[in-house]
Amino acid sequence: MSNSRISLRQTTTLALLATGVFLSGAVRAQDASVDARAQAINAQLTEEERYSLLKGYFPTFQKNIPGDPIIAAGYVPGIKRLGVPSLKMSDAGIGVANLLNRRTDDVATSLPSTLSLGASWDKDLAYLGGAMIGSEARAKGFNVLLAGSINLIRDPRNGRSFEYVSEDALLSGIIGGYGIKGVQSNRILSTVKHFAINDQETGRNVLNAKISEAALRESDLLAFQIAIEIGQPAAVMCAYNKVNGDYACENDFLLNTVLKNDWGYKGWVISDWGAVHSAGKAALNGLDHQAGYMLDKKPFFGQPLKDAVAAGEVPQARINDMTFRIIRSLLATGVMDDPAPATPQPIDYAAHAQISQKAAEAGIVLLKNERGLLPLAQTARRILVVGGHADKGVLSGGGSSQVRPVGGPALEIVPKGTAASFARITYFPSSPLEALKARLPNAEITFVDGTNITAAAQAAGKADLVIAFGTQWMTESMDVPDLNLPDNQDALIAAVAQANKNTLVVLETGGPVVMPWLNKVRAVVQAWYPGSNGGEAIARVLLGEIDAAGRLPVTFPASAEQLPRPKVPGMTELKNSKGAITYGLAAGVKAFDVDYDIEGADVGYRWFQRQRLKPLFPFGFGLSYTAFKYSDLKVTEGDGLTLSFRVTNTGMRAGIDTPQVYISVPDKSGRKLDRLVGWGRVSLAPGQSQTVTVTADPRVLANFDETQQKWRLPKGTYKVRVGFNVSDTQLVAKTSIGAQDIRP
């Protein structure tokens, strides 16, 4: 992959020029044409047709739906006489989902987890992956993908962390935005979700996220703003939780003030399934569509909304605006002019698996490599592979994003707890064990499942090398109670490492984990949930067929005690009728607050800096199989802040590097904390050099002034750092920046 100038201002500018936010004359004309066509169609809707667009069915579990639904997440009947197609919606966090195999054996390609894509720091791969998912969705007849998860990872125990990009607003916005842009390149509609502060699953329907406006604008909302500017998603999906006292799907501040007024968003707001609590209030406060209404207490956007209009509580103009936004989005994305095929089309799954594999390889992070254990030598003879069902396949995350893999699951297990009703612990049929055997035909490679720790340790003592797989399954609807590997895996890894000093660990997890055995093993590889060809990707990285190129998009804490909330708010230990222990919200709890002002805008690495905490692994960390040197840092002041520097591969083999640029910024209290302002991604042969240029967007450096309702960048001298990660500085410069005020 070629190097990329990835600053917020630069990539946003390029994206906006392409998508019409910075309007050229031709784009203005096109935009006006879309508006005019949408208005003309909207004016012809009958009352019945208008309200039919405002609520949707849930075909996965709802029967006797009129029209031509596909069994999937959502369906809205079309209006044939006006050319408005039926909306056929699929979940699509990492691929075209098929919850509980309701569409019998309808398979799809799965990308690695979104967090793994974040670990690639590669916007081009994000676009390519989104385009691949969108093409499969279109071939299956879908025209709406519920994709684009942008929430920041404030708590790594969040059951949906694997669906999110990172803990940083800039990284999340750019990677997420290009993924959305890729999806919509297929003339289908993508959402961006879950708006906003949907940062834990425990009590997600009843919790109230408390956070100041400034902190919210500078963190989660900034990530959404960047993603929307780049990806131009046709719909925004609002979240389950409350934000500062109001449900996200009837939150006037989020939906009207910020999204539609400040950001000038022209698309429509769709609810999450089961997230609507009113008719008139929700409509007035910005919700445009009630999705999966059977999961709500009422079909609020049916008769109850009609009654609110008749009573004068909701003006007819607001109803017209709701349908206009939907129709306009269908026109702007090309869905109306080039509908998805009525019958399924062929899909090149083999080619798509290669895209997934490429993304997985780019996101795999080498965390430890003592005395050059990796890449594995072709001369390795006796290798023991332990645990993680590595003989069968690779783990995937659970919930609404679950893909039915090509070839069917290698293994499915019914989980304990609340997720059992709609999720399965699913392994994709790409075995790391078999991929290693194919590449090392002269080695004796054996496998033990690790259920007997004593037997595994004995087998480890007889091997030349041990590869231990550690897994952590995460899913929508439930958080994990701690950061340890479950099911006694930490003890297993410690035992085999004690028996064999040449032990490396491969982690397939939904997010950060602690590693009590870290000092006992020689190498650690973070593979996340690596997708359809995950076993192949892991083997290629272990053997050095490709450089270890991933960099952490999230801080790995040394313990949960380092987190802003050491315990998951609202979580308690639960026991079922058989005595099995799970974790979740206690029965009868109808409301509770989560105080996000503890960290405010200082999410992730900024929290660790603020508290002077040393993590297990810092944000941006990742080792390579070669070495790099940075030099010639130059800073240019003027209309924005631009800097450039040179990256040289000083090692003996080709490699990929992701140099990161941070600027120390004073917050309102005067504390100076680093903020990521850009990065490059360069692939270099030995001895080769390349110049990386980054332009900082003032919003990333500024603080939001609630009183003045604007971003304010104070005049001052700022320290610029270029490094391998947030804690490893290679180049330093100081620069003066003039004061700037920026409208939101």
C-alpha cells in the first residue's frame, strides 16, 4: 500500500470535494437537482404512502409482511407508482449478516473485526472492505446496510468493542468514513451508528450517559462528524441509551442542534431496533424513521404519530420533511435510479476472501518479539499448537453483525447468558493449524485443545516451539466482566510457557486483554477477529511472508483498575436456574447514570497521560520485522499547520511502518495532553526512504467553547512529536499557532 497523507483536514477536504460538501458549481447543480427531484416525488405522496415510509418491519422475526421482504434486519414497502423501491436492510458490521442462519445457509464474506481495520490505519483498505461488503449486499438484493459503527472505545469491556474502530476521534472518523464511502460506491445506502455515546451493552436500553457538551463535541461527536464528512452516509442510526437525560432517538440536542443544524446533515435519522419511546416527541426532536417497530412498545410512527399531527402537536411540515429526507437519500446514493437486482447475482467469494485476508494481515499487531522468535524459521521441526480451536478455525464476534461464513461455520457453541437467544460463538472455517502445516511441510505440527492443562504442559515440554492461541468471545447485548482471557486460559498459557521457553501467543480477542503471563512468553501477536481467511493471514504473518504491520488503535491497560470506571457500571453477577454464572444488569433496574465526565474528551491514551498511568501497551504500538528511522522534520506555519518528515527502512527486509504525529495541546485547565493529528502508512524496501506530509485540522487541536458555541484554538507555542506510538517519540519540534475560531 502506498503512503497516504492522512490528516483530518486533508482527507476531509479531499472527501468533501468528492462528495459535494465543499461545493463546486457542477456539484451544486447536482445537489440542487437531487433536492428538486426529491421534492417533486415527496409532493405526490398520499397520506398512506407517506406514513408507510416512516416505520419499518423486522423480517428476521416478523411474519406476514406485505410486499417483497428479504429475511433480514429491516424492510419498508416501496411505492411502485413513484419509483420508490422497497428498502431491504441488512446488518453489516463486517459483512452481510445472517442472524441465526434465518436465511438458510445464505453465506457471505466476513472482513476482520472493525477494530482490526482500525489497527491497519489504512483508509484505502477500509474503502476496499466497505466496497466488497456493499457489492455482496447488492448482489443479494439489499439496498440498505446498517454499517458504519463509529462510537469511541471508552471501555474495552464493551461487548461491541470489536465493531468499533478505535478510541481516537480522528482515526475512527477517517477509517469509518472511508468504509461507509466504500459501501455506498455500490449505489446502496449506508448508515453511520450508534449516535451517540453507545459505549456499553450492560443496561444499554436504560442507562443515561452523562457528559458535558464540550467533552462530547471534542470526542465522540467529532468522530461522527469526520465520518459523515468523508463517507456522506445516507442515514444516521440513533442509539438505545439516553444522553444527558433524553433518549438518543428523541434527543433534540443530538439530532436537531448538532446533526441537522450545525452539521447541515441532509440524510435521515433511523432508530435502532427497539430504541423508540414516543411519537410526537421523537418526531419533533429529529427522528425520521422507526425501524423494527415490533420491538418497541407501539408502532409509534403509525397511528400515534397521525394522532399527534391531528392534535397539532406535530406540524405536517415535519412529516413532509421526514419523508423528503428518505427519498432524497435514495436519490443521492443512486438507489432509485439503479435499483438492486430483484434476483440474487453471482458473487466471487474467492476474490472477496483475498480482500478480507489482506485486511486481516494489515491489522495483525506484533506486541512482543523477544530475541527475534518471529518470523518463524522454515527450519522449525517440532511445533505444538495449543487451544483456541485453532485446529478448526478462527473466532468471530457475536450479535447482529454475525456473518454466516462461506462453507458454513467450523464450530458453533450456544453461549451462556442473555446472548443465547440470538447469538452463537462462531468459528470461521480457516484453520491456523492447517495453514501452518501447509507452509511447513517438513515440520511435525501437533495440536492439543488445552482443556487439560497438565497434559498441554507435558506436550509443550517435548516441542521445539509452542504456539498458544488465546480467545475472548464478545457479543452485542453483554459486556465482559474483566480483561482476562476466560475459561482459565491465562493459567493454560502460563503452564505451557513454563514448560517451554519458546512459547508465542496468538490472541483472537474483541479488544484489549491483560496478560499475566507476558514475561514468560517470547512473542505475542494480536490477531483480533481476523475474518474469512483469518487462519491464512495469521500463518503468513507468523512466517514473515508479510511484515507485521498493525498498530494498536486502542490502549491495552495493565489492569481494569487503570480505567476511568474500574467496574462496568450497572453490571452484577447473575445466576441462572442451573447455577451458571453470567454478568449483566440486575432484574428490576430501570435507570442508572454513567458518568463519562470522569474522562470527558480525554478518551484512551489521553486518559492514561492525564492520570500518569503506564499501560501494558500504548496506543499506536506495534513492532515490525524490520527497523525504521525518522528524520528531517519540517513544520510550515500559515493557513493551517503542515509538517513533513522522512521515513527510512534501515533494516534488512521490506516492511510497513505507520509513523504517527501528535501535538501537545492545553485543555481548559491548562493541562497539556497529546492529540493525534495525522499519520502516514509507508511500505519500504531495505534502504528506501519516503517523505510523509501531514496537515493538522484545527478542530483536532481546538477546544469547544460552550458559551460561544464554537471551536477555539488559542494562540501559542505547540510541541509537535513524531513517533512509533504515542509513548515513543523520535522527532520533536515546536511551532507557533495563531488563534482561530471555528464554527461547529
